[in-house]
Amino acid sequence: MKKDYYEVLGVSRSASKDEIKKAYRQLALQYHPDKNPDNKDAEEHFKEVNEAYEVLSNDDKRRRYDQFGHAGVGSSAASGAGGAYGGGATDFNDIFSAFNDMFGGGRTRGGGAPFGFEEVFGGGGGAGRRGRTSVGIPGTDLKIRLKLTLEEIAKGVEKTLKIKKQIVCKECNGSGSKTGATEPCQTCHGSGEVRQASKTMFGQFVNITACPTCGGEGRVVKDRCTACYGEGIKQGEVTVKVAVPAGVQDGNYLTLRGQGNAGPRGGAPGDLIVVIEEKPHELFRREGNDVIYELALSYPDLVLGTKIDVPTLDGAVKLTIPPATQPETMLRIPGQGIGHLRGSGKGDQLVRVNVYVPKDLAHHEKELLKELKKTSVFSPSGSNNDKEEKSFFEKARDIFS
């Protein structure tokens, strides 16, 4: 997924050209590969910065981007910024200025470009990038978040979603033209690219960029459609069904091929990426494919044992509490957890048992507890287990003393 160009440069959508240029120069200087050798992250940032500036510094591209997002400047985004580290249609005066700052105020080779310029741009870049010769620009991917309950995750679910995205313009059938006709671009003569040559003492420098008139397609539409301004796409809403398998986790994502934004002028659609968000549950806590339930029982129930209905993700089940169950005991209910994402079967439900301590007691209830307190069985020091434990430690002390 491409980042928003305004976010890449750190400017608002209403930023002026000067503000965009200033932000670009600062970031190009910060992430330039010569300042960050062998740093792949800095290299990627540098590419993103140049690509964003290529679009936002051009009035026509910026208008299309503001209206249609990445789909409106698909060819620019697809061609990237060219060269070893990107550059595209970048204003080289800004590059030179940034390099002057970097290399000490205009230190050049015989009055030419500053040191490092040829190495960075490889004598013109763009060697592997060609203009589009076929009509249509691929659509961009679309990312949405889908919130699911633990019950839905446990079994899997099919969701029907309404999504706002770029759809094919019905007025022109996606061609961008009232008549569907196209003609070779007069600016690039159908090649989809333009070349800018400059001479230096070391030879001729040629920069190849996507044609600004046709966006790198090589052809332009005749009789532009007034409904979509010749783009072949417009904002719309569609209904999509998403089948979510059991066992997904927060952060997992599903990719629906061809369900993203439509491509301008007949281009292939992008993909829809559905990111899973797991809603917190009021009763259960998830541990992998198991779920944990906290159960509070009265002291008599723990001592005497009982049977109690316990909620699960699939309805209540009867759980047997053995006599003399100790607090913090973990009881297991097999197969009442979450389905495995890969493979059959389900996890378990774990029930952690704790004692419920009442806060308010009536007088006669307090008297009953006082009577129980007097009996030795309710005193830890008087229990048989404790005597056995003490006897064991006494024996151990005798052995090691």
C-alpha cells in the first residue's frame, strides 16, 4: 500500500508550492543515500519523498491525485522515481540545492554537478522504466479494517461490507472518452516518456520521465468524458462479501484480488486488503486457540464441590467442581476454544477458579463463620495436609542437618 503523498512530505493538503518544496528539500537531504550508506530504510524513504514531490509539485498531477488518489497518477506511481534511488520528474534545481547543502556549498567537478550527483542518478536513471504503450493504468490497492467478535473468530464468518472506492465510470464505460476514441500523445509521440538532455563537461546527461501529458500511457483520449474528467473512474460504493476463516488473529489480513480501486481508462483493478481487528470480549480472554474464563465460587462450593453452568463461545455447558478445589485451580473444557486457522480441530476453554469473598455479612452470618473458625479443619495449622507437609520438611531438615 502506498503512503499518502502529503503524509510522506509532512505537509497539509492545503500546503503551498513553496511549503512542499521546502519540505522536500529537507527530507531529500535527510534520507539521501550518500548520507545513509547501506541503509535500506533511508533509501526507501528517499524514493517515497521523490515520488511524492514529483506528483505534488505538478499542478495537473496534484489535481488528479487530490481527486482520485494514487489511481489518478497511477503511471507516475508505477514508474516510481526512476534511476538508482528515484528521481522521476523531480526539479533538479532542488536536487542541486540539496546537494550543495550536503557537500558544502557547491563543491563541483569543474563547475558541473556536485560530487555524488552522477553516482546517485546513474547518468540519467530511467534505463529500466518505459512509458506505457497500452491504454489503461492499474488501479491502486485499498485497505480496510474489519472488526470481529471472538465468537465470529472461533467459527469463521462471512461478512457483507459496503466500501467506498474508485469504480468504473458508467458514462464512458471506463474509457475516459465520450466516444471511446484515443489518439497518440503529441508530446511524447506515443512513447509514453519524455527525455530531458543537459550537457556537462563529462558528457551529455539524459533524464527519462513519464510523459506529463498522457501520464506515461502514450495515448490520450478524444472528447473527454465530463462525468469523470477523462479518467474513466469515479468515486462510488460497492458491496463486497468477505469469507473470514476460523482462527484469524488481530493484525491478520485477507487479500481479495481485483476488488480494489478501478484502474483509470480501463486499467486492471487493484486489490482489497482486509485487516482483521479483534474486539475485546467481556467474558473471555484469548490465549492462542484457547480461551480463558474467570469463575468465582463461594467457599462452600469449593469445599464441598458442585456442578455449575459455565458460559462458552458456543453456549453454556455443565462443569463439575471437585470437592476441596483450591483457588487458582485451572479446569479444562476440551474443544470449546477457537478453531485452528490451518487444520482441523479447536482449542479448549480454560476455567480459572477463584473464591468469592462477600463484602457485607449479616450478624448471624458472622457468628456462623466465627463458629467455623474455631474448628481445627478450617485452620491451616490444624489441617492434615499441613501436618504432613510439616512432617516432610522436618524429615528433610533432619537429613541435611
